[in-house]
Amino acid sequence: MELSAEYLREKLRRDLEAEHVEVEDTTLNRCATSFRVLVVSAKFEGKPLLQRHRLVNECLAEELPHIHAFEQKTLTPEQWTRERRK
């Protein structure tokens, strides 16, 4: 399975109906496939952090076994708007 930042970005955007997704391939700094993601989705509204991360993990259930390191940040649209104003 070939994993790319673009592939993960599109899958997260589609499956989580995300309004904003950033995926950074951090593999160059590590010994194996690694990614850092930011996902902004209304599906996260009213959910604690653990449930948000579970949604992302479920979305990428087929891909995660092939990823050595995976960092994620999950925000609601309101949180994303506030964060961008900082």
C-alpha cells in the first residue's frame, strides 16, 4: 500500500466531511512512514478529544497498520476559527 499525504488528505476530507485538512509527511525525519494531520470537521462537535481521535482512527483503519508514527489534531470549525485569529 502506497501512502501519501494527498491520499490521506482526500480520505479524511471525504469520510469525515472535513472543511479543512492538513497532512504533513514527516517520514524524512524518522526511520519509517510518519504523518502529522490537522482535521477540522463539524462531526467533532460535542465530542471529547478521545472520541474525535477514534473517528480519525476508524477512517484510516486500513492505513494505520502501515504507518509507524501518526500525530493528529482535531478541531471543530469554531475552534479552528478561534485558533486562526491568534
